[in-house]
Amino acid sequence: MATRAPLSAANGVLSYFTRHATLANLLLVVLITLGIMTYPRMRAQFFPDVVVESVNVTVSWDGAGAEDVDAGIVQVLEPALLAVDGVEEVFSRATEGRARIEMEFEPGWDVAQAADDVQVAVDEISTLPEDSDTPIVRRGAWRDSVTDVVITGPVGIDQLGRFTDEMVVRLFDRGVTRTTIRGIVAPEILIELPSVSLLRHDVTMAQIAAAIREEVSTAPAGDVASGAARVRTGVAKRSADQIEDIVLRSNPDGSKLTIGDVGRVLTRGVDRDRSYFVGDRPAVALNISRSAAGDAIALQEEVEEVRAAMLPSLPDGVEITLMRTRSELIKARINMLMENGLQGLSLVLILLFLFLNARTALWVAAGIPVAMLTAIFLMYMSGLTINMISLFALIITLGIVVDDAIVVGEHADFRARRLGETPVVASENAARRMFPPVFSATMTTVIAFFGLTSIGGRFGDMIADIPFTVIVVLLASLVECFLILPHHMAHALTHTAKEHWYDWPSRQVNRGFRWVRDQAFRPLMKLVIRARYPVMAAVILLLMSQAAIFIRGDLTFRFFNAPERSSITANFAMVSGATREDTLEMMGLVQAAVDSTATRFETEYGRAPLTVALAQTGGNSGRGLSGVDSKDTDLLGAIVMELIDADLRPYSVSEFVSALQENVPQHPLLETLSFRGSRYGPGGDALDVELYGAESETLKAAAEALKKALADFPEVSALEDSMAYDKDELILDLTPQGQALGFTIDGLGRVLRARLNGLEAATFPDGTRTAAIRVELPEEELTADFLDSTQMRSAAGTYVPLADLVSVQTRTGFSSVERENGIRLINVTGDLDESDPARAEEITRTLADDILPRIAEEFSVTWQLGGLAEQQDEFLNDARTGLILSLLGIYLTLGWIFSSWTRPFVVMAIIPFGLIGAIIGHVSWGVPLSMFSVVGLIGMTGIIINDSIVLVTTIDAYARDRGLVPAIIDGAADRLRAVMLTTATTVLGLAPLLYETSRQAQFLKPTVITLTYGLGFGMVLVLIVVPALVAMQADLARMVAALRRLWRARSHRAVRKVLGVVATAIALLLGAAVTAATLYGLTPLAVGVFILAAAGITLVIYIAVFAFWHPSGS
């Protein structure tokens, strides 16, 4: 038996892996094993987490109005906070009794260190109001809701609370720690102290609060008997009876004054704040959320298991319902994308087996799971998750990943069949021959997708998984293509000499393909080369016609079509003077409207539209209404409705809301009612305008004018501004009599705050909650004549009417004051129906071009679009930067590969023509352009030139021996199958998503259309435009050579002068066009493009004439 010569790495890595008996297979096994092991450990979610790192500063100042909080706290803190290192933006909001300042830092900044820096800056400030609390500095905590648990039944709210506490404990034992109970709080003990009683017994509210504070807890007094016993003093007095018996003082006659002698002790129930209802039954809500490292599906499974374990032990009629569940939706959407991916994979495999023999197709297709599993391992190691974006990126690469293998495998098959090389030699030579073009093609695609990383902001964070996933898949496919595939191809080619029955389909297809190539494609190439200038003119005309469609407005732009959630929130507020009973009555009206609307939709569509409707009083739900911060919570209510899954109903959330709004009757005491749906992903309001640069009253007037103008559009709804009017504010000023008696405004303010707002005497634990004891005046005393009837105790011990001590002025203030980076502003927000993108774009354009400039001039304010409009501008600016960097990187890579300054332009000239297919695709499907279209366009710049690179390198190789024109024809014909296969696999891998009807996947369709249509048309154009451009470049080279000879000839000085003048004129003309476009925007840019086109056409005509008189010999 012959001995195999020792393998040596001296023959190169490619040869070493090809000839080694096991090395390629070992690498294959390792890559597959790593992917299989890590996939089950990857977390799954709907969208990637968009975590904004922030530091929050909160300060409480009881009794102070929003204007006072803004002046006394926000404006004092903000200058110091803006000076902290790394701060990018500062948002502040002052409301009654509270200031909140949120600080966002530069990307990548150490937020832990930032929190310390903020704490230092706050600690150095000593000019905050004396009565304000110590500022609290916290690092922002990111949460993502997993599900809401609703516990309801025909039992008391106390018992529902015990069931909820039990569920929280069980969840905590299973590691579910982020839970929030709503609808139940700890009991509150209230001591009502009539003013008359306080005066009669000569005690103050502060003295009573101090007495309670001393008696509510016991105190340790140490150990006795060598630690055998512990001594505690006092008895914890926390019940109403015990608090009534607390002694305030002992009288000279031996009697004792107790709290019960001065006032009465009441116990408020556990549902005193927010109360929840399902129908007419009380309910308690439990929210489950996760951190950035939490797994929504795993947490959901834990919640469902705890629910199942508790249900058998609950009383009859008590139910535990899950609403706003994320995991089922996540699994359904991921399964939907995986089904589409498997369908695309099947189409790719069928195509490979039709054009390649079975063994070659098998090993080419094997690169798909290898690259995918390797990418999954790298994604897991980098902390990425399985979500709709990363999974979509994997689907994008389904067809791309086999492009490299097709080129190498097809060329190896060509060398073995046509050149007669042995299988091992053919595999080695194919890998060596195709390494430069395949490597450069992969690198250009990597560079193109890497350009997406330049997109910042929340949308940049959302799509960040796309470039990373595509890049790691492409790099993994490069490893598989050159280190694993050649070894397998060497074995596969040894079996191709003998025909097999299972290769019959590919033999028939290739027979037909060869006939088309030889009888149709070769003559077409000869015609293209001969008529290269008319062909280029026709293609340019086609491109300009498609650009005209976009410029004319037939194709609109819709920034982000976020998938809608199935939740609807109805928030309402009653007018001042209404009661809690009025709020409950309004809630009943909304519930009745919900029931009737649901019944109508069930009758019309055959399926109940609602899964649950949770009503509440005592506050709004979700985002809430604007300007209700200072409103009595008894006047606020909400109903949260959960619709069935979007794919199970033919109507949208907006359609259901429109029908519901028509059914809600108008309550006489209703102030505001607002319905809002919600959507997935980052974003903001469709309409969001910031007004600033004036005083609060002027800003408010401008906001009202803006809302009035927008209300004329029926497509606009839910208009709100962030500066609602507050209750009347009474400004007190000390009178001369008050000064003479020794009173001060600060001292009066402290006493009045205690009487108006009450005092918190003490807190103590009550199970899992914290109970409070408060000291307050009776509610019936806090009437309009409070100031007239109030008596104040002077330093001499006498009581004086407050009306004698102060003068009063009335002012209407605002419930909140907002600032951004120190500038006071007001936000006007609203929803815009985008079912008609053209109409939505028209309204937005009217707002920016007409309404806002008019309001800015009338009220002397400055405006700025926020929300989605602001993020759209940032996204498009970043995308433009990414595209420029991608094109520059691609050019440098091609310049390195081709060792030429001009050859890359021939390859890259195909990029703009990909727009033809993209625009045709969007128009055909009736889908507006969006941010995902832009993402697809940037990615397409790298993919579309891959075939162009392979074609040009083949033409250059053939041109050395065959001449240019035969090389173009032969190169295009020989690479026809590879070009068709690489494009068709990419298109077929994405094709199933084109026909996906799920509403949750529609936001991805613009990228799919851009890639499938752009690459599909690009393939045709590559086979036509690139050969024509190669021939035209040769014409240009001959022309330049002729001009050089003419320039150098002394006998043609006049011609040299004419050429110099023409060149100077063209340079000045183009310079003027570029300058105008830079300074004045789109219209001069269009003029500049026209001038460039005219100059280009003139040049083409000149080259044509030159080529006519100096033919290439073709």
C-alpha cells in the first residue's frame, strides 16, 4: 500500500485543509456543536432591549406649587447638574410638591461613576428651600413588563390582597423578584383634629404627631442575665384604640389629656387610593417585569406554574387572569419568522439541487447550518438575544451565506468538468482562484452592514442586531467556504463522473441552461457591447423615471410602522367639584360602552374581541392624561382593554377605538376622555411639537392655538399639552400687624402646610406593605373660607385670625413646569392616523411649513419637532453618514483588490441602479418607504456588487489571453450560472416574508422588498450594465490616451487652449452646483444633479463619437 506523503502547511492553509483527512471535519463538528449547545440558552424577546442609561434626582417640597418648585429647586439644581461630566441631555419636571430631574449621559459613559458625580454636585448645593426634603439621587432602573396578573372574585378586597401576597411570595421563591402590587395598600390610620378642639386644648398638630411617633414603636434596652434575656421598653401602639389612649400631657388636677380627647381616630381601607374592577367585582393587579438580563418567556412560565398551583385552593368564583402577556406573542412571532426562514431555506435547497449535482449541492447547502450555528454561538457570547430583529437578520443571510460556497463549488465543478483537473486539484485551484473575489465580495458586504452601526439613538439600538448578526454569519461562511468546503468538494467531484438517477433534474435544468447561455445570452452580450451607449442611456433613463416617482410623491415615506399591541387604554378625568361617586358612574358608562362595542364586533366578525377589561379609579393607567398631576385622584379613572391577537381579527386597534368612542355617552361632569392604543418598539408620538423661548402664559397660549389648528384635521386625535392649568394659587404677604406680632412668612408657611396637607406622624410595617399614621384637619374645614376662619398662635400665646396677619392675592398657575437643558418648554402631542401614509405626510408637511411658522410669528416663540419626527431626522442623518462611510470603505477595498483607481467605479456603478428594483417593488406592493427600507438600501450596497466583483475579476483574467471583447462575452457567459444562483438564493431566502400576512411582521416588509426587488433587478443589470461599463471604460482609456497625445503635440496649441477652457468651465459649473446644493438644500441639489447629468451625457456623446472614429476592433 502506497504511503501518503506527509502533509505540510507549506502548501498553504487552503491546500492543507483540503488534503487533510480529518481537519476540515473536526472544524465542522466543533462549529456545529458550539451552536447547538448555546441556542437553548439564548433569551427570546420581541424587540432588542433599548436601555437608556440615566441618573434621576428627585426632591420633595410639601405644599409648594409647580412654579415655586421650579424656581426654588429645579433652577437651583440644573446649573450644577448640566456641568457634570458626560451629561448629554437633562429633562426636568416640576409639579406640586415634587421636582424630578432626569439626566441622560453620552453612549458608553460609566453611569455608576456618573451617579457618584451627580451626588457630589447635589451635596455641594446649600441654597435649596429649608422645608424641602433631602435630594435623592438614583441610577435609572430599566424595566420591561412581562405580564399583568389580575385576581378577582366575589370576596372582599382584603382577602384578594392576601391571595396576591401569597402569589408574590411563591414567585419570589422561584426567582421572580420584580413584582408590583396595584389596587391594594396598607391600612392608613388617620387622626382628625378639629381646629376648635386644638384651640380649646391649646395643642398643635406637630405636638400630637411627635407624641404618636414616640409611642408607635418599642425601643431596645439591652440584655440581662448574661444575654439570656432581652429587655424592650414601651408597647407598640398601632391600633385605633391604643392611639386614642396616648397621653399628650398631664393636667394640674391630675387628669390626662389624650389624643381621643382632642380628635377622633379613623382607619382607612386598603382600597383607598386605586381601586380595580373586572365588571362589578373588585380586583387586584400584580405586574411582573424583568431586568435587561431577564428572560420574558422563562418568567412567564414561572408565573403560569404558580397560577396553576394556586387555583385549586382558591374559593369558588375567584379567578387569576393573565393580561398583556408578552411571552406567547414573542413565541408566536419568532415561530412565524422561523417558519418563513425554513420555507426560504427549502426554496434555496431546491434551487441548488436543480442547478448543481446532488453532492455539490449538498455540500454547498451544508454551509448554511454551519454559518448559522456559528453565528448563534457568537451572538450568545456577545449577549444578543433571539428576537424579531436578530432572527430577521439571520433570514436575510439565508441566501447570502451560500453565495461564497456557490461560487467556489461551481468553479470547482467547472474546472473538473471543463478543464479535466483531478477532484483535489480542482478544489484547491477553485479555492485559490476564487479567494480574492469572494473575500472582497464578503468584505464589501461586511462594510456595508457595518455602516448601520453609525446609526445612533433608540432606533439605532433597535437595529444594532442586524449588522452584528449579518457580519458574523458572513465571516463564518467565509471560514466554511475555504477551510471546510474544498475538502468535501474533493470527495464530491470524485463521484461526478458517473451519472446517478438523483442527478436527473439537475442534468435537465443544466441542459436547458446551457442552451440559453449559448444561443441567447452570448448573442445578447455581443449586442450589449456593440450598443453599449444606447444601453447605458436606456438604463439611466429607467433610473431617472423611478426617481421621478418618488419626487412626484407617488411613493411616500413612513418612518416606522411599529407593530401594534393589542392593548387599549381609556383614561378619563372629572371636573373639579365632582365626587368619587361621579367617577364610578363615569367608569360604569365606559364599561357599558366597552361591552356593547365588543358585542357588536363579536356579532359582525364571529369572535369575541376582548380577553379582559380591567377598570380602575383613583388614577390613570399607563402614560396617563397630561396635566392631572395636581388633581384629586378620586376624580381620575381608567379602563385597560386587552384585544385578541392581531392575527385573529381583521380589524385594527384604531378601528375598535373609533367604534368605542362613538358609544361612550357624555357625562355632565366629565372633563377629559382619551383612548390610546400602544405599539411595540422605541418611538414617540406621531405628533410632538416643542414650543419654547417665552414665559409660561405665552407658551400656553401658543399651545392652545396649535391644538386648535390641528383639531381641524379629522386624522388627528388625542391632542394634549404638557402645561395644564392648576387650581387657583393664593399668594400670602405679611401685614404690618403680622410683623409686629413676630410672625414670619416662612413660619406661617410651615404651619399652613401642616394644616392643609396634614402630617405623617409615623410609619410601621404591615405584612409586605408599610402602613402610615397621619394627623390632619377634618376635610369639611378645608373650604373656601379656610383662611378667614383660621387662628394662628402668636409668640405670646394668644390666637390671632390669619386674615389679620396676611394679605391675599389670587393667581392661576400651572400644574407642571418642564425644562429641557435648562430651557422652559411646552410639549403638544397627539396621535395621527397613518392608515393613509400620503395624507399623514401631507398633514406633517402642513404643520411644519404653514401652521408652526405662523404660530411662532404670532406668539414670538421658537418651535421644534420632537417625538418620531425628531428621531426620523436623527436617523436619516446617521444613515446618510453610514452610507457615505460604507461607500468609501467599499471603494478602498475594491481599490486594494483590483490595484486600480478606476476599476472600483465600474463595480460600484451598479449600486444606484439597485434603486430601480427597490422603488418598483415598493410601488407594486403599495408599501411606503420606511427606516427599514433605508436599512435594506445600505445593506444592498454591499450585496449587489458581489456578482459584479466576480464578473469583473473573471473578465480581467480572460482579457490577458483573449482580448477585451471576447473576454467580456466569455466571462459573462461563464459566470452566468454563478451570478444567477447567488442572486436567486438571496431572493428566494427572503421571498416567503413577502407573502407573510401577519400584522406583526409588516414593519419588516420594506427591507424584504428592497432586497428582493433590488437584488432581482440588480442581477439583470449586472449582466447588462457591467459588461457595457467595462467596454466603455476601455473607450475612455483610449480617449484619455488620445487627449494626452493631443495635449503634448506642439502643433495643436489652439486645441489645448480650447480643452483647457472647456475643462475649467465644467469644473466651475460643477463646483457652483455642489456649493448651491450645500448651502440651499434640495431644490439647488436637483439643479446640480441636472447639471451633472448634462455634463455626463455630453461626455458620453463625445466618447461615442470618439469610439466611432477609433473603433476598438470588436
